[in-house]
Amino acid sequence: MLIQQQLTPSPISATVDFAAPGVHHGFLRLPYSRDDAAWGSVMIPLTVVNNGEGPTALLTGANHGDEYEGPIALFDLAARIRTEEVSGRIIIVPAMNYPAFLAGTRTSPIDRGNLNRSFPGRPDGTVTQKIADYFQRVLLPMADIVLDFHSGGKTLDFLPYCAAHVLPDKRQEAQAFDLVRAFGAPWSVKMLEIDAVGMYDTAAEEMGKVFVTTELGGGGTASALTAGIAMRGLRNLLIASGVMKGEVDAQPTQWLDMPDDDCFTFAEDGGLITFLADLGDRVEKDQPIARIFPVSRTGLAPVIVAARRPGLFLARHFPGLVKPGDCVAVTADMVEL
Ligand SMILES: [Zn+2]
């Protein structure tokens, strides 16, 4: 089955030549036959910049459709970039899961696909699986450096951070952490995944690519502060990786480590959530960080949610109502790197 998928060509075609010198704006065209367009396509915006020898950086936003700092920074870069600023190649896809981005939803409205759980994808699968397959077999192999922007979306909020994973290949890991430092977000994280299967991150890292990601705010919007962090960090990362000319605008950053699953606190009850601490606060193990009121009737006491390990309060559930199993809070250790 896997061999059959590898032999099947991707149905996606790029309208620009990835090798042509200069700045080229175009699309990844994915045929999508549907009621309102029998021979229609999903047109995923793409910019490719080529200028001589050098590494290739693959830059993506809206892997989840309701996360905005990445698309802001990447549409901004694509509108401004000039050939002479580049040494090598930059491939910009500001809205990777474009149907989800247009709908303002985490997953695709076409097939409910969560692109970041769809790798390696399928050329003969759903729209989301076809996008994953194109990145897996066409775009990732071209790249040396991969930056994938995320934010909290509508259901989470984060202190703005840039991150990379702890990896078995320590050289690959060190290159990624060097770029995280250069990005210069207020916080930098050695990241642990709670659900790494099917992730773009994993696909890139298994190919030996230097992979960097972010979580830059959330709540389904972007602030002036977080959009600014994204734009400055993007430029810094491209300069530090040698694909863009200029000077890194170095920023202080506090490193954080997420050493185990106790960093994540999950709700066991649903209801109306009220936080007792805010992002950026230091919390102790077993410290109450939220209360959840049952809302089926009045007169019931709230359930206390306590931090499972001490640390900095890094991320939280965003909406006012919570369901059993939702991630309520993430705490991380402040460390030196
Ligand atoms: Zn995301």
C-alpha cells in the first residue's frame, strides 16, 4: 500500500518554477471537483524566491486555519521580499491548510482534516491528505530549514514562544535550538509533544531537516505584540540560517523546558471555567489554577483544577466554557540553555 502511494503522483501542481531566479508569486493548485465547480481547484497561495547558491527555507503558516501570526508574517514577507535580499531559496506558503484558513477553523471544512495529524498524507486521499502528501514528497525534500508557525487558535492561548524538539540527533537538535535563539521570541521552549503521530514536525525531523515552530498567542486572533514578534522572528531566523542578508535583531529570551506529561493539566469536568492564575505567573505543584462550575443547575460547588508540576504558567484553555478532557493549563520549567 505504501509503495503504491509513493508511485502515485501528487495531484497538486505548482504554477511557479521552484528553480527560476527572482521572486515568483503563484499557487499550489489542487483539483477539487464539487457542486459549485465541477472542474474546480483549491488555489493555495505560494511565493518562491531564488537567488544563487545557498540553503532552502520552507516557511508555513495556518497549518491550523485559526492561527494568525504566521499568515501575517508570511503574507507580509511575500509582499516585501526582494531577490537581492536572499542567498539561496525561500518557499513561502502563508496558509498551508488553505480551506481551513478561509473558514477560520482549525481543521478543514471540506473533510474535517487536521493537517498536522495527517502526515505523511495520501495522494489519493482527502483534500487535507493530498496537501500533506505534497509537503511530504515534494516540498520537504527541497528544504534545509523548515519554519512552521503556530498559535493557540480559538481554544488555547500561549505566552509567545519559539520552539524546537529534543531529538536523538544532537547535531540536528543544536542547529534547531540555535535558530530558536536567533528568532528571539520572549520565551524559547524545548518542546515535548503530547500527540506526535502524523505531525508535520515529525515528518520534517525524520527527513533530517532543521525544524523550528512557534506558539505565538491565541484566542483566534493576533495582537500587535504577537504579530510583531512573528515578523521580527521570521527575519531573524532567515538571517541566522544564511538564506537572507542582514543583521539579526538580537532579543533576550527565557528558555523553558517541558520535561514530562505533568506539564499538561486536563479537565475532568465540564462547565464554566474561572482561572485563579494568569499566563506568565509562577505556580507551585498542586496550586489551584482554575475552578470549574457545573452549569446544569445552581447551588453546586466548583471543582478545583490544580497544577500537576511547578513552573511558569505557559498556556491555557481560552474559551469560557470547558469540556472533560480539554487541556486547561500547561506549566514549564525555567531553565538556562
Ligand atoms: Zn497549530
